[in-house]
Amino acid sequence: MEPTPQKLEMFYEGKAKKLYSTSDPDLVIQYFKDDATAFNAKKRGTIEDKGVMNNRMSELFFTLLEKNGVRTHFVRRLSDREMLCKRLQIIPCETVVRNIVAGSMAKRLGLEEGRDLKRPVVEYYYKSDELDDPLIYPEHAVEFGWASEAENFAIKVMALKVNDVLRKFLDERGVILVDFKLEFGRHHGEVLLGDEICPDTCRFWDKQTRQKLDKDRFRRDLGGVEEAYHEMLRRVES
Ligand code: TMP
């Protein structure tokens, strides 16, 4: 194993994570916070040990995805809250894959939550806090220079592969993968999956009871937030 590079200055702080540069220009350290926000940070709170749980769960999911041929930024977990990652030039589009109607799709289209989609639906959102991450078409990303046609294609193929792999893995652990959000970036010209995969960025429902095991418990004041994160980690680790 390569020696761990030295942690240098923080160069980015987001709502749930901080990024530090390292003595290796190709690598960064991703630090996971306990801060929780919703509705573009209009709602704020803390979820105890969320950073520790999301770091560990992301490690498990990224490792599983790499094993199944999805290239990610994950190098290795360094500590409870820190992960070593390849440095990405982030593509400013969020990719959402949905298997079941929920969240903003239910609201936008006036549908009830919980209806199965016949095929996974892939959506794209422009990453912009000022604009509240508007829904876009992949054509917008090409037009405005956020991603090339080839990158859009790679992103869609990777997003659907992530869906297939995670859906099966979670189904075996009694969890329905309702929907999730991914971020991608470039590393030496190659598109890699970045960010994190955890209950902040996915909707997980218990297969038997359909109980929510994700950040919707915080967004919607349902209580039992920490318990849901712990339960998801327990199932993913089993
Ligand atoms: P949505 O239904 O609110 O559009 O969310 C779709 C998925 O994306 C859901 O699994 C939660 C995740 N998500 C994020 O990771 N970050 C966000 O800012 C939002 C709004 C959703």
C-alpha cells in the first residue's frame, strides 16, 4: 500500500463534508461532518455520528462498486471520518436514479409516493445553490460546457450500473433502493464516480414494512434519525 500523503489545507467546505488537499496533488482527503441540512440549507441540524456512519457506508458501497467494474474516486478509508480519494474536477450536474416514485418526482408530477417505475428513470440537476439545483436535460450540460456528449453517455451507463449493483446488494439485506443521487468528476480525463453514497444521498425503505431508513426522517421530522442510519449500516455491514 502506498504511504498516506500528508494532509494539507482545507480547500472546500460543503454542507456535509470538507475537502483537504494533500502532499500528493492527485489525492484529497474527504472529511465527513455530522451537520445535516435540507431544502438547500433552509433546515439545519446535527445527526450524531452521521459522519462516521456515512464514511463507513460509502467505503463499503464504493468497494462493492469497484469490484463490479464501476470506477470511483475512492482510494481507502483513513479514519472514522476521513477517506482518501482521487482528486476530481467535479462535473456540476447531479445525477438521480429512481426506481420508485418519491420526493421531488412525486411533488413535481402530482403522483403518490411508492409507485414502482417500470424502468429506472435517470434525471439530471444543475448544481447551483442560488438556483436550488434545477432539473435539466443532458443537452443543457453539453450546450453550457458542463459535460461532453461522451461524458453524458458514460455517466448514464455508470449510473444505471450503480443502480443494478446496489439494488441487488440491498435487496438481499431487506432494503429497497428507492432512489439516489450521484456526482461524477474527471481525473486525468477519465470520468469517475465521486462524492458519497449513504442515507443522505439515497432513499432506503425496509422491504417488509416500507419504513424509511434514510435522511427523509430528518427532512420530514419523523424522528428516529440516528437509529435509521445505524440500522442501515448494520444491514450493509452484514
Ligand atoms: P429528490 O426526490 O428530492 O429529488 O431526491 C432524489 C434523491 O437525491 C434522494 O435519494 C435524495 C438525494 N438528494 C441528495 O443527495 N441531495 C439533495 O440535495 C437532494 C435534494 C436530494
